[in-house]
Amino acid sequence: MKKESFYLLTFIVGVFAVSFFARSWLVSEPAPAGESHPSYQRIVSLAPSITECLFAVGAGDQMVGVTNYCEYPEEANSLTKVGGHYDLNYETLISLKPDLVVCLPSSPEIHQRLRALDIEVMPVESSSVSGIMQSLIQLGEKTGNLAEAEKVVADMEMRIAKVKAQRVDEPSRKILVSIGQNTGEAAVQNLFIAGRNNFYDDLITLLGCENVYAGEVAYPAVSHEGLIRMNPEVIFEMTPEDELENSIQLERVWKRQALLDAVKLDNVFVLAGDYVVKPGPRVVDLLELMAEKMKSSR
């Protein structure tokens, strides 16, 4: 697994785990409904999904800083980089004189430190599809871009409804979503999958299907033996690396798992691109892609 993929995997798993325990004692809450502050002109985003949401609602021109991993949209690359979730450069961040820092609810220590410096902090949720849409509305309200945020969310809702309508008469399938693995010569190794209560689980439900993982962990690690016992009918491998060679290698590894129904039925799909691992507005793009692949499943 490449360094970039490993970072994204550990970020997703780590952030969700911390977020689960942090929600009950957030040091700052999102703005109440109706409260806006159009004068925010020095916003810093501390997550790629947040950066994408801010640009989506029309607040890109109000931003001055993002993390090292915020590369979408293209305009984000011109903003000052302030490190990452685990290696935040406070000196750089403070030098930007932010009037608002937007982050995930999994960063209580960051919240406390910034608030001690009298910097306003706004945590937003992105662990579920509904949470993403709620965050878009909250960011629109907070930055004075509510009308644009409502348009974005309305479009997302319309597209989700269309997918659900197209899938209503299709059979339910047991789906496994893989978000990272070490590609061995014969067997899938160190496999991380999407469990319960996350946006991938939501997407499976919206497809009218069932998550093959029946436990309660959000992003569990699964052994090769555990994979055989679950025996999914459809497998989606999510990878941020969109190089063709990487996708071919992943497909080759999965095809060696001959005991799995998904492999027997040729229902293994490698979905590549940064958006397949980032819970932002493009989550509906991912849903539509998964639905399209399901049309060719057996």
C-alpha cells in the first residue's frame, strides 16, 4: 500500500474512532440554525472533506488555509498549507490570523488549544451521508452562503432519490467495501473494510443492499479467514490512487480469492479516485458509480 493510501486509511479509521468518543464533550458547537456571519474572510479548513464542502457552498474565496492533503478543488492548492490532522503546524495556522477554523469533531485537543488563543472553532460532521448534507447547510449558514448550500443539498437529495428509484426492483446483495489492504501474492492481507455507522454503510443501504459485515465496528480489520466466512456477493475496493497499474494489481489479488461468491460471479469492482475515500459533496458521485457497477453484477 502506498504512503498516500496508508495515510488516508489511518486518517479515516482514526478520525472516526476518536470522533465517536469526542462528540459528547465538544468544546464548540456549529452555529444554530439561522445564525450567519458573512464577514468571515480568513477561514482555515482542517480536513479535505471540509475544504470541499466550503468550496461547494461558495466560501472558497473566504479561505486562507487548508491541510497538506486538501487537493480538491484545484483552487485549494493555492492556499497556505497548515499540516495535517496529526501534525498540525500551529505556528503557520496562527500566522494566518484566522477568524474561523473548521474541523472534524474528532479533534478535541485542537479545539481547546485554538479556543485558548481566542480563535473560533467550528466542528462539522462527515461520518454519514446525512451528516455531510447537514454540514453543508451549517457551513452555508455560518459563512453567509446558505442559498448556495441549499442548492447543493437539494441536488444531492434529487440524485440520491433517482438512484433509489432505479434500484427499487433490483435484488439485495451482500456487499463488502474494502478501504485498504496489503496486496500479497496469493491472499488478501491486513484488510480494512467499511463496517457500521459510516458513509459507506449508508451508501450500501441506499443501494437497497446489505453490508456483509454484521458487527458494530466502524472500520474493522478482517483476516483472510474472516473474509471467507463473510463470503460477500459483491466487493467494492476503494483506492485513492487512480493509476491503472494499481487498479489492475488490486483486481488481480481479488481474483485469486476463488472461494468467494463475489469472485465466482465476477462481481469485484475497483473504484479509484480521491473522492471514493473522502466523505464530501462528491459522495453522491460515488453512489452513482456504485449503482452503475451494480447493473453489471450477476
